[in-house]
Amino acid sequence: MSAASEARSLFRALLRAGKHFPNYNVREYIQRRAREGFHDGAKLTDPAAVKSLLELGRQELEVVKRQSVVYGLYGRKVKNVLELDLPAFQPAGKPPASASL
Amino acid sequence: MLQRVACQLLQASRLAAPTMGNQVIRGLSAVPQPAEDADSGPSTSGGRSGVIEKKGIALRGVPLYLDMQATTPMDPRVIDAMLPYMTEQFGNPHSRTHLYGWESEEAVEDARKQIAGLIGADPKEIIFTSGATESNNTAIKGVAGYFKDKKKHVITTQTEHKCVLDSCRWLQQRGWDVTYLPVRPDGLLDLAQLEAAIRPDTALVSVMAVNNEIGVVQPMDEIGELCRKRGVYFHTDGAQAVGKIPVDVNKSKIDLMSISGHKIYGPKGIGALYVRRRPRVRLEALMSGGGQERGLRSGTVPTPLVVGLGAACAVAAREMESDLAHVRRLEERLRTGITSRLQGVHLNGPADLARRYPGNLNLSFAYVEGESLIMGLKEIAVSSGSACTSASLEPSYVLRALGVEEELAHTSIRYGMGRFTTDAEVDRAIDMTVSHVNKLREMSPLWEMVQEGVDLKSIQWAQH
């Protein structure tokens, strides 16, 4: 897989995983930061830098998956006022049951 | 007059007995309970909507967090780094004889490297403490203790954090002279005054890099240059600066710096003290014991917390540019959003963003009573500059040092934005602030008089 297509699939995976994160602020941060990071990363040409950035992206994806579970277990049960008022800010429901970590 | 009455009424209601029932049950439970009772109230289509009731206030949902100077949420990457050391890798880093100790020590040393990398220091120059308060105490009392026969003078500013001011007061009680330098109305230190204050028997100059109440960034390079030239140690409380703005201990010639974990999306209860080794900074230890941390801070180093601090620093180093740009954009949005819809709003601190950390926006709203403003903004979590929200009625000493009038000091609100703050939260904060200030002003006879063009200062109030 070329670096570009791997980056694209990693980006999609990050955004998908981020949509299920239970905490509103972290959820929004993942969307914003992933877009920013991959947009800036697309401009890189040095293959070593691209490789290390992809590795970082893979590690962060694993962190998102693990911490989704932790925040789901220990997070609050009551939503914040933005999520109450605007359903668009709520997490995208339960992740698929076969979530492999 | 109105303010004092209102504050007194609120004081009285606060002293009434708080509800104890839930606390007792929670104390006996072995399972961590969520802070709210989520099952009261009907559930809506979006999931559970409970009513949270605390301190006599009912909230329909969790407030939006805009108080990043008080503390920050832990970054999930930090929690992820800490959990292995809170579960199965629980060894004491000072145990030399088995795997648990070896892996724990390795984690601590890795964290030390991460912190040193963020500030441009050598890992051997980082000492772990329980937080910036302990670091400040160690720096000030430690240096003074070492030089008590040779030096007699310490210089600090009037806008320092309470722990620095209190440590200096402690020194004064033991015969040291302390100069509390005043600041200009925008919060910046006057370098000429600092130069004039340094004496041959000055041991230490302590100036915080970024102020926690108004966000002013002091001219660190110039202060460091001055102190190095005069042979005085330069200590800085970097709690609000490290990880948020670029800090380089060699560029700014800093000799001692306090770092706080929970201000940079790390855990609470951990901090670090940077102690320069070239040229060597001498200090006495405050904590006696087994000589850990190069003899400067005895006690078992808490591996999970230290790993968290290290991870927070590593993340901050990577994210600093992105965070700064984000926070600058949000500050612009918040400030122009409020000032375009309200008059009589004063910014406390320098208007120039080159001299202020944008994540800290401290605004005073004229002709509005401070406590009622804060009580009305219950859907956003912000802090007030006045200590009216704590036990005493005195306005914040930082605002007083800036020369802010007492009425304005009472109505100051500090908005703290950070990595995880969103545009929608800022918009909601603007709407709530504007609507609540307008509501309070509508009720205010002082505001009516101002609208009619009366100059409040020229009024002779009748004595009853």
C-alpha cells in the first residue's frame, strides 16, 4: 500500500473511531485535529517523516479505541448542555460489536 | 452597597447546612459513583437527561468547561500512558533488585527526558515534586535557606501566585527582606524598577512567566539577561506557560522553574522543578528522607503520575503550534463576540496578544454585580476575578495590583480556553454572557443613570 492510500485509510479510520468517543470535547478535538494533521501531512515529501507520522497516526488510533472504552466505563451519565440542546453534538451511537482493540 | 448586601445574603445561604445524604451513601460504596444522580427526570430522545442538583442549584446538564487556568482535563493520550503503571506495572522506581523496579525506573527516566525536551533542559536538571506549589516553595525557601548567611534579599512581584507570596512572607518572618515589585496597569513588569531593586545581597528574583488571572506574559529573556548579569538566581513559576507557549531555559537564562502537571492536560498531584546545573544552582532540600531526586526531594517518585506528566509534555511539544493557533482563533471569536454586543466591557491585561496568552481572557463588565453574574452563568464553568466566590469579600489582589477599580474588579470573569474548547462552546458562552449581562443591567438603576448620561463619580450619595 502506498503511503498516500495508507494515510487516507488511516484518516478515515480515525474519523470513524472518533465519532463514537463518549466525551464531547475529545470527540470534537479528534475531528478537528485529525483533519488538520492529515491536511498538513499531505504536504510532506520526506519519506522518513511521512513514515514516522503514519506510525504516530496508527498509535493515536489505538489510543482513541482504548480510551473510548475507558471513558464509556467511567465517564459521566449526564450530558453537557450542548449535547442536550443539539443532537448533532452527540456521539454516533454504539460502535460495531466486533470492535477489535 | 448593593454588592455588599448581595454578597452577605449569599454568604448566609452558603452557611446553611448542605445536603449530606448522598455523601454518606457514596462514602460506603466500594464502586466509584458518578457525581450526579442520573435517573431523576424523564429521558429524552437524546439519551438520559438528568437534573443535577448541587449547592442548591439545579442544572439541566453538565456545564461547558471554560476554566482552563484552574485546571485542565487529562488528555486521553496521557491517561493511556498512565494506566499500565496503575494496573500491573506498579513497582517502586527505587527498587533495584527486580523487574518491577527496573521497568518503573525506566518509565520515570523516560518521562524526565520528555519534560526536559519540552523546555530545552538536560534530564538531570528535572526534579519531580507534588506540584507547582511545592516547586515554588522548594525554589524560594531552598535558595534562601542555602544562602541565609551570605544573602538577605529576595525580589518578586505583586501579581505572583499565592504560594510564592506566602513563601516570601515566611522568609520575611525569618529576617529576610522582600521587595514586592509593582506592575504596570497592563500587568507587565517595569525592567528599570527590577534593575533598581537588585542589591548586592539579593539571592533570588521570582517572576511568573504567564499570570494565571490575566494571562500576561512577562519579558522572560530580558529578565533572565538582567539577573545573569547581576549574578542573581532567576526563578519563574512556569505553571501556566510550560507546554502552552515556547519556553527555553537557556534562551531566557532561567535558573529555576516550576512546572505543574494539571495545567497542561496532565494529572493532578505532580509537578517538576527545573534546577540548572551549569552554572550550578545551590539549594537546600525541603523534604528530608532517603535522598531521592538528587537529594533535593525525598520520597517515592509516583510512577503513574510522572509518566502522565511526561506524556503530557511530549504531547504538548508536538501540539503547541496547533494549540496556540486554535486558542488564538477562539480568543478572537470570544472577545469580539462579547465586545461587539455589549458596551462597558473592560479587558484586564495587555490588549496586545504578543504580551498575553490568548487562552486567558479576563473581562470586567461595568454596572453589573459580580456574584449575581457568576451565579447566572451556570451553564458555563468560568471563574471570577473577585474572591467574592470564595470566603472573603476582597477583590483579587492581582486586579488590585493592576489598579483596577473595585467595582470593576468585582465583576471580572476569566474565560479559560484550551486544546479541547470548541467553537460551539465559545458561541454559547458569548450568548449566555451577553444575555445575562443585559438582564442584570436592565434591573440596575445605576445603568439607567449611565444611559441618561449621568457621571456616576460626580454623584453625592445622601447619607441616611
